[in-house]
Amino acid sequence: MNQAVRVIDTDLERPQLTAAIDEALLGSRMDDRSGNTIHLYRRRPPSVSIGYFQAAAEVADLEACRRDDVPVVRRISGGGAIYTDERQLVYALTFRPQGRFKAQDGLSLACNALVRALERLGVEGARMEGLNDVVVDDKKVSGSAQVIRRGVHLVHGTVLVDTDLEAMAKYLMFQPGKKGPGGHATPATRVATLSQILSSPPSIEDVKAAVSHELASSIGGSIEEGALMDWERDKALHLEATRYTQDDWNLRT
């Protein structure tokens, strides 16, 4: 049966709060206080998002981040460090799957939805590669990460629309043992943006529409515009203040 999927678009928002909202939405779905939800946002100011298990000093240039007021924010999901800014779209899909569903299925579902969204936007040759990447011509245009709690999946990731790749190279540390699609070694050379791929890059609004449509379709739902419920916003503000702005969470080794 087709069910509505709530779409919350907070657009430009501070990085710490967006991370807190994603966690609050996960808790809301775990407690069945909400249905399946898509959260769309961009981050201002730019930030470095690091995976739950990473040591901040190993993946982010903390000195450069402090000097330029670029916050480092730890996610509750795994995966690697990424640079985020207002020239890319971040999505978060929170859902409880039906039937038999393995852990990796959540990432596959989201990545394949993003492939279809890119096709809608005129991108040719997009495909899922590895566990959590979407690539075009062996360069990553989207990466995703996931956390699962009490049977609820939170899958979130980026679509690089016109991201500042010079800034990405500045704030992310070189990882000599890490190679992405095609064997590219440094963070900025492993990726490509839609503005590089397409002669006429899409607007952020067009990317939002394509991504939300395909993500909702992937879990058998239709889009319903929505907003944070009061308790979700209260929870997010509490998490922002007590976790996502705290060095003992974000910068631990």
C-alpha cells in the first residue's frame, strides 16, 4: 500500500543542528511517533562531517578548521569524513523496512534511488559502486552512510552539485591508504560535481525534487511535505547543545 513519506526541507542550516535533527528523526521513528521521513538540507557554514568511529585528527585538518571557523561534526553513522557546504544537497532517509531486509539493503536502496534521481537530472552513466557510493566516470558524486537502531534505518548522504573542491582539499586530510573509485587518492580528486558533469547544472531545488521523489518511491511511498513536530525540534535542540557542539563528542580520538 502506498504510504505518505514526510519530506522536511530545512534548507540552509547550521551543521550541528542538522546532525541533531537526523538523530531526533531516528528516535521519533523508533518510537513510532512518526512515519518514514526524508530530511533535506544544506549546511552553512561549511563543515567537516566525520564518521562515528573515526579519530577527528586523522581525517580532518583541525588547525585549518579552527582557523577558518569550519566546525567538525561527528555523525552517529559510520563511514568516512566528508566536506559539506551550501553548494551540495544532504539527504537523510529514516524508515522502518517491511519484510526481510538486510543491513546492506538500506544503503543499496538509497544509492540506487540516487542513481535514478541523477538520471532524472540528465546525468548519464551513474551507477552504485562499492557499499555506499554513486559514481560517474569513476568519480564519486554521492556517498552515503547508515545507522540502524531497533530495526529503523537512518541512511544519509550527499549529492555534490557545485561543491567547493578546493575547500574540500584544504580541510580533509590526505589518506594514503584510502583509494576511491578509479584509484584516485586524495579527497578532492576522487569526486566530481554535477556542475562539472553537466553542461547546464541543475538548481538545488531541482535536485531536491528528484532526490525526494526517488527516495520516497524506493520505500513504496509518495511525497508529503511536512515539518518537524514540536518534540522533534525540542529533542534536536537538546542534542545540538549537549552533543553536537561539544568537543568531547566531535573531536574524540
